[in-house]
Amino acid sequence: MDIRDKGKKGDFSGRKSRRIRHSFSYRSLIEKIKVLAKRKGIQIIEVNPAYTSLIGMLKYAPQYMISKDVAAAYVIARRGLGLKEQIPEGYMAILKDLDAYELGELKEHVKRTVRNKQLKKRQLKEIERAIRLLQSLGSELEKALIPLDGTSISACSEGYKLWRVLKVAVVTPLSPGKVLRDVSVLKGVLHSGQVGRPG
């Protein structure tokens, strides 16, 4: 495959070129894993990795005090076993009280306080997406929040949308000026449903 996208610098470092090169190595690695597993008689179960990092960071990393990457692997393993994720009660409480106006206030806070231009741009984009998701759910939000077996949400697109909204509503207020590295601060939010809102 010919990589024609030279990028802004002309050195083939553009987004499209990087994606093509990455997919080559990724596909090759997956094929090698499959071949080795077949030789050793190990069964491989392929699962969709969508939102595993997000769910792992919000749910399992603070609960078990593990890294975000290990938590994502935990979510992938659970999917391989056919288990569905549940949104913890503390997060459910936040979702029930959350509205687009509150996210709009958070957006203004980020505009005023975050100095890093790249981080600010990314956070504003995430907040805008969360506002649109909340508005698109509208009355469906109540249906999505109805507890099944305590606090479960089916692994449907609405459930995934709620995890995205949660990331904005929980992580951004706790760490607006920098990327949140220590997710242990989320442990209290998981159980209490309280998160520090910017003033």
C-alpha cells in the first residue's frame, strides 16, 4: 500500500500515514499471536476493545489500585468471559443529577483556567461531545439509568455513551489543568457519588 499522505512537515509523519504504518505492525502482531496460540493449542477469543481503557480507568483502576493499562486488560478479559460491565452506584448518582447546563459551566471553567492549549482543545471537544450525548439521550437517559441487578447497564451504545459522559463529568473537574495520572482519587467518587465541581 502506497502512503501518499506526507503530512504537514513532508516527512510522512501525518495522522493518516501513522495510522497506516501502525495498522501494518498491529495486524502482523495479531497474526503471529494466532499462529503461536494454534501451535500450542491455546484458544483465542477476540473481543471488541472499544471503551475498555475508559471503563478500566473509571471503574477498576481506583477499586483495585492498579494502572489504567492493567485495568483495561481486566475489562477485555471480562468481555472474553461474556460478562457485562456495571456502572457503580456513585457514578449513577452523578449521572442522575447531571445536565447540559452543568457541563456548560465546566466548559467555561476549562476555558478560563487551562493554560495548555492542546489539553484545553481536547477537553473542550470532549465536553462538547458529552453535552451532545446527554441531549441526544434526552428522555432515554432515564431508561438507561434504570438499575438492572443493582446498577447494571447493558453493553449497548447508550451504555457506552454514558461512560464517555462520566469521564468528562468526573475526571475533568478533578484535574482540569493536567492529565489525571493518579486515579486513586476516583475511589471516593465511586462510592459517594460526590465530585469536586469547579467554582
